[in-house]
Amino acid sequence: MGSAALGLALIAGCTGGSSVLPGAPPPLTASPEAPAPGAAPPTTPAAPSSSGGPAGSAGTPGQVTIAFAGDVHFADRVADRLAASPATAFGEAAAVLSRADITMVNLETSISVGGTPANKSFTFQAPPTAFAALRAAGVDVTTMANNHAADYRGDGLEQTLAAIGASGFPTVGIGRDAAQAYAPWLSTVNGVRIAILGASQVPEETLRDYTAQDGTPGIASAYSQRLIDSVVAAKAQADVVVVYLHWGFEYSTFPNADQRSIADDLAAAGATAVVGTHAHVLQGAGWRDDGVYIAYGLSNYLWWMSFDNEQDDNGVLTLTLQKSKVAAAQFEPAHLDSRGVPLPATGAEAHRINAEWERDRLCANLSNVAPAS
């Protein structure tokens, strides 16, 4: 199939408001993390799309690589891996995560022991050794602004904050008050000043009951003006500002109106890139016309269950930044195995996942080429 015909075929897969997996429940604004029974993914491979040059700055002045993966927690089969060995919990995925100058994931769990779970369909909890597993896998910073950070209520939140402090692991989007929750993680690599923030746009119990306020612990809300103000302030002291969001409709490959709206606001505030998760499937990624890079959804990464559909597809997105701009993007596809480990995809499987990635990019109306400066 020629490139033009392939593009038309992929665009035909867009369904307007949302593209929901067959067999998945209809998306809800405040939906639970329920597994979606569904049809197996298509098996006919399509040509993968290119999304820029190879990653790896190798100490080049003015250049930095930042890698992003999706949702991570340590429940069920992945809890067993953590208990057996935090150093090897990520298995083969660690080699991919370790390549970039900075690597980031979404840690979607309460870091606590015992306590009372929230009254919701799915609650996730992990011991403080979760941070050791992240560090051993090459992850440098995580966001905890998501709908599972307070799964074990106020006591669990206090334990989580204590574990963050004790581990010293860089964590954004959560804090003992609003000032801490909305504060960026700052780093300088190869002369490039980097600021990374996290926030949630999933309007359920955690955001309703545990949004950080002045003097009150919780997570950062993407519905708060504080987030926009924090991006503006971060841009004043950094060359690169990245915002990692928890957002979108579950099981939908198509970004919703709230995602598009906050992406506009963050771009206007000075964000260089906006990356997200929560949908449990891949969503579109690429450049906007203004040069801001958006990755709407990176799917499940280290995960408690497999589904035999697109929820098992994921990957690592590595952005190469030249001073203050995203110059190139590289997506390395992966697929959950029976252990919950995202194995790097090869052959026909890689071809198929790359085709999903290209389809979703076209549906989101994003470019796979950086606009001219």
C-alpha cells in the first residue's frame, strides 16, 4: 500500500469524538480502571511511521534526550516481581528506559502498607521499595498526579509522602501542600535547563477529595489555574518545560475536548511538550503547528493484567531537544507479556503497534515532522 493510501486508511479508522476498542465499556468522564474485555488486535501488519531521528545526546552541548513511558504500578503479578527483586522488577524494559538522559513514567499507586482502601472499583497499593525498582530501571523522575495516588485515603497519602521523602526519589504532581504539588522538578543536562511538572485531569474521587490546597496535601489538578501559573513560572527559569498529565477517556484512542483544551492552555503558557496517560491505550503524538510536542497517551507500561487487545500495546517515547525545542521524536513499541513486563516489540508485532501509533497521530491531527523554526 502506498503512503497516501495508507494515510487515508488510517484516517478512516478515526471515529470523530472517540475511537473506542471493540468490547470495551463506553468511556466515562470519571470511569474506573476496569479491564475491558475485547476483540484481539488486528493481525495484518501495516507500514510503521517514522517520527524523527535516533535518540541519545552523548553529552552534546545544548541537546538532551527525555524518554517517557506510561502507567506503572505494582499490583498482582507485578507485585510479585517487586517482592522478589526490586532491582529486576522491570525486566527487559530497563535496558530501553536507561538510554535517555532523563526518563519519566507515571507511578499510579498509593505507596503505603495497610490502611483502608477508597470506595472504588480498583485500588492499587505498593510498598516503598517501588522507588528502588524505578531507580534500578533507569527512571529518573515520576509523576504521581493520577486517580490512584490516594487509593488508601488520607493515611495512605501521608505514607506516600513520607516514602517519597525517605527515598529521595524525584516526584512531581503530589505534595504536602499546593506549593509542593505544583512545583516543577528542575535539572540541567548538557547546558539545557529542564522543568517537569505533573497534574491530573481525571475528575473522580482522588481529584475531588485530594487536590492539594494551601496547607492541605494532595495532587495537582489540571483544572486549576495554579498549573498554568506554574508553567509560566517554570518557563521563566528553564529552557524546556514538560507537563505530564493524567487525562482522557479510558479505552479511547481519540483525545477528548478537555485534553485538547488544556493542551492549548499549556502551550500558550510556555510548555515545550505535554505527555499523558490514563486511557490504557495509545493516543496520538506529534507536533502542533506552534512546535509544541503533544503525546496524548502512552498506555499501560508495567501492568497488573493483560487483555489480549490494544491495552497490551505500549512503548517508550524519546524526545530529543535542541536547547528549547523538540527536534526529533522516536517511539520504540513494546507489548505486555504474561509477567506484566513491557517487552520491546519486534517483527510483525512492532509493525502493527507502529501502525496504531501512526493512526492515532493522524486522528489527533498532529505532525510527525517538527515545524520549521
